[in-house]
Amino acid sequence: MKNFKSLAFTFMLITFVANVNAQTEDNPWQISIGINAVDVYPVGEPSPQGEIFDEFFNATGHWNIYPSITSFGFSKYLDDNFSFGITGSFNIIEKWGSNYATNETVKVSELNYYALDGIVKYSLSEVLGLDKIEPFVGLGGGYSWLQEGPYNNNSGGDADANIGFATINGTLGLSYWFSDNLGLTYQSSYKHTFLDYGTTHFQHSLGLALNFGGTDTDGDGIYDKKDACPEVPGLEEFNGCPDTDGDGIQDSEDACPDVAGLAEFNGCPDTDGDGISDNKDNCPDVAGVAALNGCPDADNDGVADAEDKCPAVAGDVANGGCPWPDTDGDSVLDKDDECPNEAGTVANNGCPEAPNEEVQAQLTSYARTINFDTGKSNIKEAANETLQAIVAILKEYPKANFVVEGHTDSTASEKFNQKLSEARAAKVVSYLTTNGVDASRLTSVGYGETAPIASNNTKAGRATNRRVEVKLAN
């Protein structure tokens, strides 16, 4: 018996078993140890064996159980809930069936039993939506050795010889997993042989299984094959990726991974509650407006208070947030007012539409310095500067119309002087239009010698009377 135990222990160490499931690609390898029971009774053979499945659960009367670890094994996960393994086991057969007359167990004298089986298993956990509890089915084959006894003495050899025979195996089982790695498993296998000298039998096994082989680089309990962030510890809900700030948004999708925030802001906080996340808020500690990237605008003029030179009063962005002045109060802001110090009209860009008395007096003063030679209408070159000054004044009043009056002294006849005055006025109008004054705003008229402003009895007086005047048209 001592030699048998040594042999059995050695056999256990060098053989393999695959009597558990729930292997996955995360933990593809599995080892297990356990005990097994061999039942040769309910297999559909003549007495003292019985009908198929007869007294199947009569462990006391028919199951042969050796009180020790009698199996050891190894298996590998394949794919799609399939795994393959090899089972090695041994046992001592002392119960061979039942005496129908007395209903007593038929015993034999300690027959050695060895088996080496291969099996392909299919886990039903995923199909049935189960977690810790795992039903499975299996199909395979193997080779068993059973020492010759009174009911299996067909070897033709020594009475104590081990009879070897091949079997085809069908398996049903159930495992309970305490964790991803450790589980308790039970299975029953029907091992059928087609050889006359073989013994068809059931083998039941119960054992512990350990799954291993999965890599968890970052130690977060999630295997690398399912870990989207295998180099850094993370959470199962994020497939192994971290959520450093604990705001429920994984770091890879968190715009502010180091500070807790809100999902609506991609993980960033909104400290001032203005609806703008801190990472996009230029003023995160004070409520502001989106148009100014979260900074406040007390006067609502579109200029952030920090940059507003007049934060309490609405102004213009171009003027640093301050309102533009209207110095002359004509409702045309100085920036748009062509005459900022003189009240005018909006239509005339802030300038008066007609010259005032002061401007009219200046026009008269300028015009009277444009003198002509006796009997001539040609403008002297010396008058160009004065005419340019008149052009500038007329352009300041684009809505106003003007009349240019021509005058002469009393030399020559009245008829001649009339035509000469008209020619002088026309010459000035031509100059003005040539230099940018709209012709539609100008008319010319001649008064001959009828409106002198000095005495025609002196040379100086007559020179003064040879003149033009520019006046606002009625």
C-alpha cells in the first residue's frame, strides 16, 4: 500500500487536469487539484452493475473515493468560451455494484485505477448571463487503467495486471468563482469504452481551480488585455483608465484632469458660476460674459472691466470703453464731426450747412482782394492763394449754394462794364469748380459799375471796385 501511495503521488505531479472553466483571455491558464469518485455501477451493464443512471447519486453504496488529493491538472483557454485541458487522476476501486437479492454493495479488493483524459469544454456563463456561477459542458476522450479483478478479468494476463482501455467522455459540470482567479468546481463525466475488456464508468470530481497568466502591469486589478490604460492604475468603469480628480470623467476625456469639474464642461469646474468653464474663463473667480471669455462687463459696452477706461458708463470699444465726446453738442460725435468745435448737422458731418456771419464776412474779405486790371477779366496769379482759401470754405458747407458777383469801376460804358462784370464772375466760378467745388452749387452774376464800394474818382477807389464777391445764395 505504501508503494501504491508513492506511485500515486508521483503520478499526480506529472499529470494534468482540466476540470474547471471560467477561463478567459485575461487569465488563459488554469491549474487545479481535487478529489475524484469512480462509479462503475449505473452504466447499463449486467449484474452486479446496474442500468444506466440507476442509483446515480448513491455515493455511499457505489462511489469509490480515495481520501486524498487524487487529481491535478492544467488547461488553456482557446477562444469564444472554449478551453482545452488534460486531466490526470487515480483512485482505489473497492465498490463494484450491488447484489440485487440482498441490495448490498458488491465489493472488490482495492483495484488500482489511473486515468489520463483530454477534454474540450464550453462555458455557458456568457450564454446564460451568469457571473459567479458557471455551468459548462465538455467532450473528449482518454485512456484509463484498471487493475484486473473478479468482474474485469479479461486481460488474459496476470490476475493483478492493469487493463488499459480508451474511452469517449461526455461531461457536465458547475463551478462557483470566489474571484476572477479562484473557484470551486464539480463535474460528472460519463466515460464509455467500446472494448470488451474495458470498463465503462462515471467519474465525478470536486476541486479548487486557479486561473493565472493574465498581466496587470499597473496593478489596478484590470488585466492589460482589457485595460485601455495599462501603464497607469485606473477604474473598472473606465476600462482601467484613471479619474485623478474623482469627478466621474476619465482623465483622457477630462479637460481639467487634476481638479474636479462637471460633465457639461468636459470635467472642468465653473468656479464663478457664470456658465463658462474655468479652462476657458479668463476671469474664473468673478462671474462674467461669454463674449469676453468669462470676464465681467459692468456697463455692457463690450469692453471687459479690466480693460475699460470707463467701466461704469457704456462706451465704445475703439475708445477704450469710454463714450465719444460731442464737444459742440450737435449729436455728431467728435470722432465723426468734421467741425467738432462748431455745431452743425448730422447730414453735413457735424458742420453747419450754411456759413454764419463770421464765415460770410471772411468770404467777402477774401473775394474783395481778387482784383482785375482795367477792362480785363483775367485772374491774376497773385490771387491763387486767396481763391484756394475760398475753395476750402465752400467745401466745409457741401449743402450750401453760393453766388459769385462780378463788379467793375466806372471806366468805359455801362454796357461794356456789364459784360465785363459777368465775365469776371464766370472766371472765378470756373476756377472754383476746377478745384473741386460742385458746379451745381455755384451761380454767377454781373453788376457792372452799379455797386461800387469805393469812389471811382480815384485810382485806388477804381481798383477796389474791380472785384468779385462770394455770397450765400438765397
